[in-house]
Amino acid sequence: MKSRLISVLVALMLTATFATAQETGKMSFGIIGGVNFQNLNGKDMAGDKLTNDMKIGYHIGANIRIPIAPEFYFQPGILFSTKGAKDNSTSTTYTTNLSYVEMPLNLVYKGLLGTGYIILGLGPYFGYGIMGNVKSDDGTNDIEFTNTVELTDPLTVPYYKAFDAGGNLFFGYEMANGISAQMNVQLGMVKINPEYKIIPDDKSSIKNTGFGISLGYRF
């Protein structure tokens, strides 16, 4: 029900924005890609703070920039993004790899600076996990996406929720020829760990956080 409501609101927002764009100017299409520096922050099952190390990943995707007012744009996009973290708290290193399809919905300011433009953007993102695994010296275990771990589910399997959401912030420079470079910051705002019914006193709260550097081209 909640995901259906979000879909309806996004559709209405896009419809209104496209209508505004027809009156204010021309839309543009862009492609983007770059490197991620990601982590999983929060608390473990005992309520202790996680002490993971960052993991390097990547992102690639496309977006549409829609003018809504002078120097301001609505920029929805679609990304494939890899996230996760490294846990070095024991003698064995565990590397969590998570892959998401994401939809960032950003408000962008684009102002003239020299021969190009400074770009500033912020807004929410919505993501859905499509695959992942946890690697260690003992082997690789594929992640199962679920909201609830039942009493009959094995604890040897790594579980995560598929849905993720949070906030984007980015800034950069776009040259007159359409080439751009930017730094991105992303803060997850929902827990991606499932509810463990097999562990009644589970205090875990895990969220995606990280930053990245991107190169792009606007047609």
C-alpha cells in the first residue's frame, strides 16, 4: 500500500513537471557514471555501533533535466549502483556487496560560472535491491531480500530488505560542451535490515551511507 502511494505521488509530480517544462523551456538528456565509497552504518543485534570500513563500488545511469523556473530544474533519473561495506571486527573479513536500481528525484540549480555552469542538486532517492552477496575467507553466501526472517529461516543466510530510500546531495561543474564532474553524497533514511522473529531482542538498525565522484555528459 505504501509503495503504491509513493508511485502515484511520483507519477503526479512527473506529470505536473512535464506540463511546466513545455511552457518554460527545453528538456535535456544526460548520462552519468562514477565511483562509490559506501558503508553500512547503524547498530548490530546487540545495539552496539557498527564499525565497518568503506567499500568501493560504482554507479551508472541516465537522467532527464526538466526546466521549471529560470536556472532551476527537476532532474529525475535511473541508476544502477553497487553498495555495501567491509567488516574487519573479527579475524575474518566479511565483505557485503549490495546492488540496487535507484530513482533519484532531484531539484537542480544551474548557474553560469565562467564559460560553464555550477550545478547544485538535492532531493530524495528510492532504491530496490536486485542482488548481493557476503564474501569471506570461508566462501560466498548470496543475500536473500525479505522484510521478515521467520522462525524457520536459517541464520546462515544473509538477509536484507530490498527497499531503500534516503536523500541525495551533489555539487559540481558542467562545461559548455556538456561534460560535467560532480561529487555526490547519499544518506540512507530507512533500515535495510529485516525484522528477525527468531531473535526477539534484536536491536539492529542498518542504513546505507556514502559518497561518490561522477563524470557525465549532457546531450
